Amino acid sequence: MSERRRCPLLAAASVAAQLGLLGAALAQSPTPPGIAACDRLAASPYDPNRDGPGVPLDKIDAEPAIAACGAALAQNPDNPRIAYDLGRAQERTGRFAADQGLAPAQYNLALFFEDGLGGLPQDDREAGRLYRLAADQGDPDAQAALAVFYGDGRGGLKRDEATARRLLELAARQGNELARRPLADPRFR
């Protein structure tokens, strides 16, 4: 091979090697600690940019994940991946929206407590409290669920068929079909 042909090949090989080293260095650059902590606690296993193996939604330990991801987002406010991780942590329990007073979130979180879903303990008192918060805001699903709690005397509530009927009527007037069925029950007449 002539000297002329070897130089471009050597130059190309040199550039390729340098790019390879640069890519490897970039790939091994450490993730900032706040982002790494958030990733370890809440990153999706399907996120190709995560730091670590990722966590299935039902395995997220929400409180530390929310704290870590909230802190990481405060330091990196334009990072959509961290915002997504924070959202996953909040979704894990629905607490953020429920704590902000969003009635549908309170209702959904109450369902989780009522049935012990999503890693939450079964807790009728907490379910009843959340149903009441959402029902007081006019959520028809929560009104129907709270009516059942009053009708059965669940969640620390004293059995009160008159209150149960009133709640079922409110929910039914708003179009909740499930609330209409118990109204046919003789105990609510």
C-alpha cells in the first residue's frame, strides 16, 4: 500500500479512536448526586437514560422518592426526566394531588386505602376520611362511596342510613349510575 493511501486510513482510524474514547468518557461521566438519588428511587425501568436499573411503579417507596426527586428538580428545573420521575413517585400514592385538595385524586387514593392497593395498607378510616373530603367538594363517586360507608357503619363512621340516602341522592342527581342501584334498597327508603 502506498504511503499516500495509508495516511488517510491512519487519520480516520485516529479520529475514530478519539471519538470512541470521548464517547466512553461521556458515558462514564458521573450523574449528579441529586439526580442519581432520584433515579435510584423512581426512574422507570424503561427509561434508557436512567442511572441504575429503574423501579417498577408498584415498588416505588414514594416518600423518599418524592423528597429526592423534588430536590433534584429544584436543582435542575429544566430536566424533564427528573420531572417525570417525580411524577411517577407522586403517582405511586396519588398523595400530591390529593394533598392539594383535588377531589378525584382524593377519591382514587381512598379506593387504594379501602382495598389495600398499591402497597398501601387497607385502612377504612383513611378511606372514609378521603371519601368525605372529596364528597364535600361534590365528587359524585366519592359521595356514593361515602354513602356505602355510612350505610354499613365503616371507617369509624356511625351507621347512618339517612346520611347514606342523602349522599346517594346527591351522587345520582349528578349522573352516578352506581348510586342509583342502592336507592332501590329498602334500608335507604
